[in-house]
Amino acid sequence: MRITRVTVAAVCTAAAVALAGCGSDTPDDQHVHEGSDDHQVIEPLSPQQIDADDTAITAMQMILSWQPAIDESKADALIRATPYLGGDLLAVAESGSRAEVRSDADWQQWAAAKDAVTAVCAHSDTTPAAPAGMRTVVIDVICTQTVLHAGGRSTRLTPQLWRTTTVRTDDGWRLTDYRFQQ
């Protein structure tokens, strides 16, 4: 393929015209801020509007995301997930009981450092197939927690597989059980 001077000149001219539109008429000392600093909270999807998979994923992300400097225990995260819970799991969350929740080995260290732990979960390929129309569905989710250090660094923890059970209610899907798999 042969590139001519005319082709190069045409490309350079087109690039110059495109870049000219990217400039600003405002001097640097008169920059106008057009963004927003209102730090709005992004609410998760309503439990009435999501399917069994999204219910399991959303609930587990909430259950595995902690604020050790603020939370008394991991039970606080379970309480935050209450809208996505059902059955015995909902009863435990609503009871406010923290006695049965085992604290993480690093909890005190994270609390002292004012670190937070956030989780991101996704549907796992190990999920057993469920017949159509089932009201109780087992869903495997793989969750990766990340420690967000107060100093700005982050540490990604080893991904974990969780087997969850979701049940269809008159008010949408609810997580009723979860078990650590590996």
C-alpha cells in the first residue's frame, strides 16, 4: 500500500480540524466547573425488580462489604442486606443478634486503620441447573473482596465461592441461605 503526500496532508488537516474543536475559549484562570460534587449514593436495584441471580449477587455483595471502623461486626452488613433477605436469614438480620457472626481475623486491624472492605460478586459457572419455574433456586456466586486502605491503596483478597439459595416470594426473590464453598 502506497501512502502519498496528499493522503498524509489530508489526514493531518482532518486531525487539526478535529482537535481545534477540543480547545476552550476560557482562559485557565477563569475555568468554569460544570461537574457536580454532591456525592449521590447509587442505590442498588429494588429487590422487587430483579431476578434470582441478581438477588443473590446483590445480597452477597452487601453481606461481604464491611466498615470495621464503624460496624460493630459483620452482622451490620447482614442488616444492610435486609431488603434482599428472606426466611431464617431475614429473621437473624431483623433480630439484630451479633452473637452468631464470627469476626474476620483482620477485623481489629482494619478497624484501627479505618480500612473498609468491599465485595464484588458474579454468577459462577458451577451453579447447578434449575428447572424452569422453580420457586427455590441454588446459585453459586464468586465474590472478590478488596480492602480499601485509608491511605488510598487497596488490597485484593482471594476470590471465594459461595453457594446461595434464593426463594421467589410474592414480593420478589429473596436470599435465604449462603454457604462458603472454597
